Amino acid sequence: MKLIDNVSADDLSQSIVNPVFEPFQNTVIPVAQPYLPDRKRLDAYIDGIYQRRWLTNNGPLVQLLTERLQAFLGVRNLLLVSNGTLALQIAYRALNIHLPVDGKPAEAVTTPFSFAATSSTLVWEGIKPVYADIDPASWCLNPEHITQQITPQTRAIVPVHVFGNICEVEEIAAVAEEHDLKVIYDGAHAFGVGYKGGSALSWGDATTLSFHATKIFHCIEGGAIVFKNPEDLERARHLINFGITGPDVVEAVGINAKMNEFSAAMGLSLLDEYMINIEGREKIWQRYYRELSDQVIRQKRMADISHNYAYYPVVFEDTAQMLVIQKKLLEINISSRRYFYPSLDTLAFFNASEPKIASRDVASRILCLPVFYGLPDNIVSKIIDIVNGK
Ligand SMILES: *Cc1c(COP(=O)(O)O)cnc(C)c1O
């Protein structure tokens, strides 16, 4: 790909009039590739945007996507926002987690085995992340370890449904109840996952979702918060729009976290094609599941949950072996990602604490393999051979 570097204004105007697209040389197979909907379908939604000229501020497509997602996911009180990071920040604010306790910063017990945003959003809101360790098999927070980290400053528990595996939600609810804490799940990986016949997203006081391009369901950029209580949803609705509650009324410190109509158009188009996307992923997922050797360790999935086939993580015997496999894959132009690495409890700017052993251990040996709609079968075969040490 040619980067726009050392181009004159003349070159630029030329390229605007007559854009020269070099075919995108996607020589390396990525770990995730965004699903793109049929152009005609997307265009039909966009035609409506052009007719209405309503581009943002809770437009009709955002309203329609809200309704359709609630029905599809089987949840209530869903608020669309501009990304999954702001979804977390708004959720903390709506539930007043950010307020100091006795003049000291509030604390939230969270997991070190996650994407950086789970912790960075806490720090950004002035909340101190306090790490509890994960279960070494499920890779989700261990409820007993949560209890050990609770102090008088603790206001919330922020667990993550890691790779779409659901946390021990009943145990976490019991801990929260006993200590009078709020629970905010980072559900960025758990889109569409069911638990015991209901939605896994209905647990906790709030669950956040990310609709970033690389996630199974996306809006290019986007996210959502599913609240337990409608009053929290109403507070959040104002927070994402500068704290404005009516004409000439600003009631609280807000921010801009609104979803726009073009993002909603993408989301609606993808929702129409969701089953095509998922069936394509499931085929690949099932091949890894059946054909990878028992030597590689898989995530122990919670009972009674459904899959969304979003990720295929594998854990190797040690870091050295994992790095060898990653290198061999790259030699034939297949990428894999050390996801999640590093363990967040190693980062001083979050809250490096005493080592969380299980999190650091899994993080040091884990690799996510490519899973996406359209990944060719012969590539999947090559990945399986290399991971199996052939
Ligand atoms: C993707 C992701 C986020 C952040 O979502 P964005 O939409 O990219 O801001 C947060 N937490 C987890 C676990 C994620 O995977």
C-alpha cells in the first residue's frame, strides 16, 4: 500500500478527482477481518439517511437498531453509544462508581486478563483498578479472589466475559450483594451469548458491548450498554449527550458518546446477515475444536452457555513453544495474536500490584488463531497442522 507521504496538493486533488486504488495486497492473513454486508442492503439504509438528512442525535436508524438489538439479544434497557470504551465509562458514571469514598478514590475489583480498555476506563474516571486473579481454566475472574480484594473504598466489581465465556455470574452477584457493590460486566466478547436459556448480557447492574470493526457484530465503531434498571438508562442517555436533559437545560457533567446514523446503518445491515456471518465462523471454530491436538490447552467453558464463535484462543506449554508456533505461522503469512498480553497487573500506570499468577501465566502462553467469515478452508488446515506441530 502506498501511504500518502510527500504528495503535493496537485497530486492530492488529482487523486480526489480520479482516485487510484492500488489493490489492497492483503498478503498476511489477519486474526480478525471485519464482516461487510451486501452493498445494496447497506445502500438502502444510507439512501434513507440522504433523504432525511438526520445524521446523528438519536436518529431513526439508531432507534431502529436499538429495538432490533433488544429483540435479537433478548434484553431490555439497551443504550447505543459511539464505542465500547465510552460504554464502560458511561456505565461507571451512570452508576456513580466514580465518586470518591470518604475523600479517597473509589476502587473497582477487576481482572488483569483483559483488553487494556477494561482498566484504562477505570483510571480515566478516577477509579482505582484493584486486580483479583482469574480462574486458570475459565480465564474469568475467580469470585473468591474478588472477595479478598474488597476494601472500604470498593464500589464495584468489573469482570469480563473473556472470549465469550461467561463469568460465574451467580457467585459474583452474591459477593456484590453481601458487600453492597455494583457489578458492571465488560461484555465486549459476549455478543449474542446465552446463559441458562436467557441472555448472558442481563446479569449485573450493567453490561457493556463493543461494536468495533473487529468484533463479531460491528457498527464500524460503536458500542452499547445494557442496564438492569431503566432509571440508570435514563441517566446514561443524558450523559452521552453533554448532560443535556431538555431545551436549555444542562443537568450534569456529560460527554459526547452518541452513535451516528451511518454506524447504525452498518449495524442494521449486519444484523440482517448475522446468521451467514456466524455460520461461516462456526465451521472454522468447529474444525479447530475437533482437529487440534489435545496437547494445546483450550478455555474451559461455563456450563449452560451458547457460543458466539468470536475467538479461538489456545494455550501452549510455555512461552517458548507459543513463540515458535507464532513464528511458523508468520512464515507462511498467517498472523496470530498474543491476546491478552500483557497481563494488566504488570502495568505501573494502571495499578501494578502483587502478581496475579494465573493471569500472568495464561497471558504468557496464549495465542488467538484466525477466525472470520471467509477464511479459506485450506488456510485453516495449514494452521491446524502447524499448531499440531506437523
Ligand atoms: C474491544 C474491547 C473493548 C473496547 O471496545 P471499543 O469499541 O474498541 O472501544 C473493551 N473491552 C474488551 C474486552 C474488548 O475486547
